[in-house]
Amino acid sequence: MFFDPETWVAVAFVILMVVFGYLGVFKSAMTALDHRAERIKAELDDATRLKQEAAKVLADYKARSATAEREAADIIASAKVEAERIAAEAKAKMEDFVARRTKTAESKIALAEAQALADVRAAAAEAAVQAASTILSQSVKGQVADNLLAKGITEVRQKLN
């Protein structure tokens, strides 16, 4: 039994453990392991905190994105409404412009008709006066003819104009 290598390995192991216990190696190893465990726990806590912050930032960006999309949809809708309003205004202005132009043209046509009618009446009156004066001057002679002619010309002019 004392000559077996396993026995001497077991004895050396026990002696090594007693020396380590005497020198405080176990306490140092446990302290180092405790420090490492604390450091790992702190890193895990930081990672958890960073994950929560990242989730908050992501939620904030999603909310901002949704808000921006709603605002863009509102802007598009208001732009469509504004374009329709402007188109309606333009159509109304165009119709008003055409109506005013038509009315102006009709009034110019009516004025031209009235002027033409007045010109025709004046020409007819002038022709009638000329015809009457020619007929009267040929058929009646003297002072009576001149008075009658002047009176007739005045009456024809008044009636025709």
C-alpha cells in the first residue's frame, strides 16, 4: 500500500491542501472569484440597463415615425383639399370672366346695332329731306315755296330723328 503511486499522490495532495490552507490560497481564490462574480453581475446589470434604454429609444423612434406618417398623410390630405379649392376658384373666376366678356360683347353689339339704326335713320331722313326739297322746289315756286320747304324739312327731321 505504501508503494502504490496512488497512495503517494493522495498523500501529496493532502499535504498540498494543508499548505494552501495555511498560506490562505483558498481565501485569495474565493476573493478573486467573488470579485469576478461581482464584475460579471455589474456587466449583466449594465447590459440589462442598456437593453432597456435601447427599447425606450426604439419605442420613441417608432412613435416619432408614426407621428411623421400621420402628419405626412394630413399634409397630403390638406394639399388635395387646397388644390380642389383652388381649382374650384379658378373655374368660378373663369366662368365669371367669360360671362363678363360675353356681356361686354353683347353690350358692344347692342350699341353698334343702335348706332347703325341711328345712322340708317339719319341717312333715310337726309334722303327724305333731299327728296322732299327737290320735289317741292320743282313744284312750288317763290316765297311760299321757301317757307313751306323750310317747315317741311324741319318736321321731317324731327319725326325721323
